[in-house]
Amino acid sequence: MRFARLNIFRHNKVRIDEIDNEKRDKNLVLQLKSSVVFKFLSVGISLLLVPLLIGRLGTEQYGVWATLLSTAQWITLMDIGIGSGLRNKLTEALAKGDLTEANEYVSTAYITLLLIGAVLAALFVPFFFLVNWNSVFNTHSISSLDLSGCVFVFFYGILSYLILAIINQIINAVQRNSLTTMIPIIINVLFITSVYIYSLFHPLNLLFVTCAYTASQLIAIAIVSSLFFREYDYLKPLRKNFKKDKIRSIMGLGLKFFIIQITVVIIFSTDNFVITQLLGPSHVTTYGVVLLVFNNMAVFVNMLMAPLWSSYTEAYAKGDLGWIKGKIVFLNKLMIPYIIGVGVVVLLFNTIVNVWLGKAVVIPDYLPALMGVYAVISVWNNIYGFMLGGISKVRLGMITTVFIGCVNIPLSIFFARNLNLGLNGIILSNILCLSLSSVISPIQAYYFIFSTRKSDRWERILS
């Protein structure tokens, strides 16, 4: 039986140019149901991975792995916004029913990323040999040769994944977001299986973990890409449909997204490097455990918003502001039970961690409470960030995030080292930085979606 006939790819498939409010809502519900199932599986497997890796690698090597893993976000940003720009442009083309233009956008994006990847691969070679990686990761428990091998495999594996992972944005553009949640499941199943089997016969080491993880990523993304293009054959990239003018179109919007994304990564992923340098890699494990608990809570709320991005693009292109208003109001109401849930987890945090990891973990006082505040602010910002990204009103957000990125690391170091707040200082810096966006983004949303009074002056300021 052809896989394309399975329900996961064909169920309620609707052309974007045929979507109205009712169909749009039905599609969102369908994507959400599928995403919840897939995400529960993904989170469950990831929770099993943490105690397995900590137990087999030890806290210091796991801290190095967590730090290395956080750099994946940096590498994936090297698409310089092509993925995000493609998502909006592809959605607009499909909303108009222009399948030729849609294929040109996809083909141009893939070929452009392939060229960028080739350049980056060549540039990294001398850099790889010149850097003392043991100093970068502040560890001597791993030999220089093994750690260099880990970095080499990880970088080129993630770089290859960067090119293939543009399929995520294409899936999002056709509003089949639940399919993207399949990829982490396949990755984690392959990864945990290989790690567990290997550890039965050999002591687990960081080099094997790195090889197993990168191989799992590439296999998973290749499987999903192949199955997707078998169903959506009209989007399959073709060399003849590469168009130089489409690069400018994608990059004009994509560069703004790139600046925002790279700043967000500074906030979200440099924490592990700051902690490693100031406090040592073992503290990365403590921080990572607390962060993972609250991130998994936020994941399920963010799942509601993931399908909305391209729906916002399509609705805004058709002038359907009423539908967008309804979704913003709904998500604001959803914040109430989410905040209550976060509060409960903060109160029961030590019990949850002890049951999860099977042993007592020393958590600094106030860290769970601060992480809970951070989780709430992050979700609040995403409510408006997803909508503003969907309608391509990102210039002010770009300026705001650049400012945040400039002050985040110095503020983290000041709180953690100068004020002797340790891990609490790191997360406190993040909270203060994200608070700026939590005020500005709702103002933008009100002007573009809710306000009936428009002016060229405010359009320029708030766009």
C-alpha cells in the first residue's frame, strides 16, 4: 500500500486557496489532535533519555553534551532566515492558488540552502583544527581527540540537517503542522534505542552519543521528506524552477526573521555556555533539569499556536481580521489555566524531580519559581510573536530583540557572578529581557488587528 494513502497524510487534506473560516478551524483542530498525540510520545521519550544519559555519561559529560546540543540552534540559524521567509511566501502563493510560484519558492530555497551549506562546510575546516575544544567546554574528563571528534561529527551532521529541515517550514506552510511533530519522535526512538543497545555491551561515551544523535536526525528528516513529497508532488523541488528573483523575495522578509531568531537563540541557548564558564559544566545539568520540566509544560500550549502561524498569514492575506481576533482572545483566556498549572508544578517541583530521576537532585532555592515566571512570559510572548510573524509585521520586533540580545549576556554574568546569584541570576536576566517584548508585542497586535484607526506614521513605527 502506498504510504500516501495513509490517514496521517490524507485526512482532511484541503487546498489553502479553498479554505474558509469553517475549514480553517476544522483543519486547526485536526492538526492539534494529531500534534497532542505525537507530542506526548515525543516528550515521554525525551524524559526517558535524560536519566539514561545522566546515568551512563555522568553529570559532567552530560553537561558537555547539553552544551553541545544547545549549539544546534546556532547552526540551524545559518539558513539566514530562508526557512521563515519561505514559509510566509509559500503560504501566500498557495492562498492565491499559484502552484507554479509555490514550486519556484520551494526549489529556490532548497538550492540556496545547499549552496550556503557547502560554503559553511568549507569554512569550518580550519576553524575546527585551531580551537581548543576542552577549553571551550571547560572540561578535562574527555580526551581532546574524542571531544574534537564529537564537535566535528555534530557540526557536519547538524549542517546537513539544516538543509533537509526546511521541510518543516514547507509542512507548516501547507498547514499540516502535526506532521512536523513526527520528526522528533522518530529521532528520539532511533536515538534512545541505539544508546540503550550500545550501553548494554560497552561503556557509553560522548562520541557514540554524538554519532547516534546526528544519524538519527538525518534518517528521520529524510523519511518524512520522502513521504511528504510523495503526497505533495507539486511542491517537490526541481532544479529548473530555481529563480534568482525568488531569493530576493524570500530573503527580504527572511533576513528580518533571521535577526529575530539569532537574538532569541542568544537568550535561550547561551545560558549553558555562560553557566559552563562561570560555574562549571555540572551546573548545566541542574539548570537543564529544571528548564526541561517547564519547557515541556510550555510545549503543549505552544502546540496550539504552531498551526496558527500560516493560518494567520492566509487569513490576513484575505482580510479576515475577525478570525484572527477570535484566536488572540482565546489564547489570552488560555493563559489563566496555564499560569495555575505552572504554579502547581513550582510547589511540587522537588517531588516531581525526585520521582522522575529516581534520586534527590539539589536545586537552588527560588530557581523553580523563577523558571515558572520565565515559562509564563515566554508563552505570553509567543501568543503575539506567532501572529505578528504570520502577518510579516516584524521590523519593531527585530529592533527590540537586537536590544535584548545585546544586554542579555552581560546582565546574566552580572547577576550570576557579581551579585553571586548563580543559576538564579541567569534566569533572572532572561526574565527581565523578555519582559520588554511582553509589553511591545501586544501593542503591535492591538494596532494591526483590533484598532480601527490607522495612520502612516504609526504603521511605520509599529510594523
